[in-house]
Amino acid sequence: MSDVTRAIAAATSVAVSLGLPANDAIVLHDSNKLALRLTPCDVFARVAPVGQEVAQFEVELAQRLAAVGCPAGTLESRVDPLVYTHDGFAVTLWTYHEPVTPHVSPVDYAKALERLHAGMREIDVPSPRFTDRIAEAEELVANPDLSPELADADRVFLSSRLGSLRRAIEDRGAVEQLLHGEPHPGNVLSTKNGPLFIDLETCCRGPVEFDLAHVPEAVSEHYPGVDRGLLDECRQLVLAMVAAWRWDRGDQFPNGRRFGEEFLRLLREGPPWPTLDTVRLEGP
């Protein structure tokens, strides 16, 4: 069986063992972690190979965020809030929310992110710093075994840009707090209870502008007190990190290499720095 088939079987088996009827699974997303809608129990399942996930951190953080009323995804209430393992996979079960609109309005998006950040300031959990994410990208770029298709000139350029942006952002000495880490539109659900942020495994500490660098421009325009210079640097940093990840030997993002080339082109082209939602590929 393929890894996806095995992961679906693991999630289904876990749900059934907990008394949740799960006769079918709809794949909602498949990247570093498989996201499924299990039916007819209507549960949102997240599945990853054991050892390649931070599921326990995500479960604990979700409970803390729910306790302070943050607009974030919640764990399935019909089972214990645990990380379940089966056949080499770690499975977590979450409340499934039917989308009420295709997109969240920029105003609602910004208000929800502001509420999330406010709630995150109320909790204290051990978490990585945003610079750890940069270090992961730098290691990927520096090691040809991990990114064999990245040209030498691009490797030097990307390594230099990641390092210089890290120093520039740290030199600003901005206030840092717990962040979502990747609050892009793909991690925001439009629900009857308003926008909810999901995929908490990327949480880290840093300036709020690091989170805002992942959202559309129209959203950041409605977020109060933004340091525009810092936001520009963070947008460059996000472009550089995403460029690095697209050259990962194991990257499964559709058209990943072409996107990697496009991000490198945008970094070389210079400002204005685009937001991730505006990056498109031309041609077939």
C-alpha cells in the first residue's frame, strides 16, 4: 500500500477504535501532514509518520488556546485529547468545520489574527523562535545532499539572503511573542463561528510582522500598529525560506521546482515584495 493509503487506514482504525463511525475518508490536504475528513462521524484527522510530527505540542497548544478563547481549531470533543498512534502513524482528531464562504474578508481575517495574537500573549509554552525556521532553511540550502537540484550560484545567493535578513530583523530588536508561524489563507477556515486558524505545528516566537508576512496585503493593512519596514524584511525572509523549501529533495509541493525558481527571481528582482498569495506561475 502507498503511504497515503496506509495513513488513511491508520486514521480510520483509530477513529473506529474510539467509537467514531468512519467508513470513508476525504483527503483535504497532503503535504508534510495528511489532512482528512472522516465520515460519517465528521471528524478532521491529521496524520503524519511517527517521529516526523510535533503532534503532542500541537495538541497541548490547542487546549491552551481554547482556554483563553482564541480563534483556533479545536480538538474533537468526543474523544480524549491525545496523540493516537497506529501502524507507524501519529493521528490527532479535531472538530470538523464546514466552510461557510470560500474566503475570509480581509477585515475579519485581520481581526481574527489580532485576537489570536492577543490570546497567545496570555499563554506560556516552550516553543521555537522564528530564527530556528531560518536555520532549517539555511541547512537545507547549505547541504547539496538535501537540495541536489539547486544551482551553485542560487545556493550562494539564497544562503546570503537568509543570513542578512536574519541579522537585519534581529537588529531591529522588535518585541517578540508566540505566533502562529504560517497564518496564510490555507490555514484559515471560514466557519459559522468566524475565521479559525488551523495547523498549529508551525508556532514559534517572533515579531507579529513575521506572521503578517504570510497574509495578503489587504489583511495586513487592517492590522493595527504594523512596522512597515520590518514587515518588508519579513516578507523577503518568507520568500527566501519558501524558496529554500521548494528545493528540498523530498518536497512534494505541486510544481515545487518551478515555484522555487520563481521565488528566486522575485528575490533578485527586488521590491515591492509580493505576498505569497500573489505568486503565480506563467505558462503550462
